[in-house]
Amino acid sequence: MDVKHSLPTLDENFASQLEPLAPAPALDLILAASRGAAACLTSSFQVEDMVVTHLLKNRLPDIPVLFLETGYHFAQTYEYRDQMAKLWSLNLVNVLPAQSVAQQESAFGILYRSEPTRCCQLRKVEPLMGALEPFDVWFTGLRREQSPTRKNLKTIELHRLPSGKILWKVSLLADWNFAQVWQYANENGIPALPQYAEGYLSIGCEPCTALPSDPNNPRSGRWGGEKLECGIHTFSTRGAQ
């Protein structure tokens, strides 16, 4: 993007007004309030992300869909990503780390075993923080129910990138439960990642994804239970409203 648009200050009343709304009317208000601003969606192609993509694609058909290409995803994830990108004519942007998998493993060994947080930092957090710089509005598929670390999630928040750039971070499904997500997906004929049929509830890089150990915490199968977040939603900080 050549032009960076300045967003209006995020009014507390506007943010509060969005909380009780269903995703579609909340989205329409957000798009009206941010008209002309550069928007993007981050997607791991999990079912929540596909629901948000479905909501967005009829309103912003060319919105960049940022996929963190870590090099460690399931083969099924890559196949599904390419299938859906073609089926929905997505403006897919594969966000790459500074090093290839081979380069990183040659320099540091198998970080996802020895230092998973550092691996996430190099292959997810740093690439995404840079990729978000041209944008003013960042849509996500986050939900409060997904993890204890997300229980205070708001539909819209101000977030500050490490550079100091402030953007609107929008989580249209913040208050939805998993059943609502699947109901929307089924009613709208949205295909899903095949790993869900195998019992996975949260799907990321293959070496760090297992079946959930706690049925009440879908992310309990990530990183061997050692942590719940890769860092992309905790490394940026909330800005003052």
C-alpha cells in the first residue's frame, strides 16, 4: 500500500456499541467508520478464520489474507489453503520468515523442540509485525472461549505494533462459542480443514499441534501443553482507547 490512512480515534462508546452486535452488523459499522482505511485479515485457515473470511469477502473482495508461512504446517493445511484461495478467489499473502526452515535449523537446531517460543518469534511474530505495518484495520478470528489468555478479548481494540504504529484490531467472533462457529460454517457451506475430523480443535504448525489434553481448552494440544499462545496476539500491545 502506498498511502497510509489515519483512522479516527476509537471512541469508547463506539467500541461498546459493537459488543452486543452479531458479527455482520458489527462489521458493517466498522467498515463505515474506517472507510478508506487499509484493512487485512490474518488467517491460519481454521474454521473461525474461514467464517470471518466469508463475512469479509462479499464486502471487501480484495482484502489481503495474511497466512504465516512457517514451513512447518500440516500438508493438509497447505492443500486446504490453496483449495480455498482458488475457490474464493482470495488475495492470499504468504508471510515469510527471514530464514527458510533449512537455514534456521542449520543455525539454531530444531527450535520447536528446544525453544518453541523463540521459534514462534522468528517464524510468526516478527514476520507478522512487519507485514501489518501498511494496514490500519486488522481482522482476526479470535474468540474469548478459545483460551484463558483470550477471556478479556473485545470486538474492537486499539493495538500498538513494536514500531509504534497503532491499528484497529477487530475480532468479530469474540463472544461466539465453538457451536456457533460451526453452525455458521455448516449453514453457509464452508468446507473445513480435514484435521477437525481427526479430533483436533486448534490447528497450527504440525510439530507443535496434538489432540487437546483438556476438552474444555481447545488450545491445550498446542506446544505440548507448555504454553497457549504463539505470541502474535500478545506481542503487540493494547493502545489507549
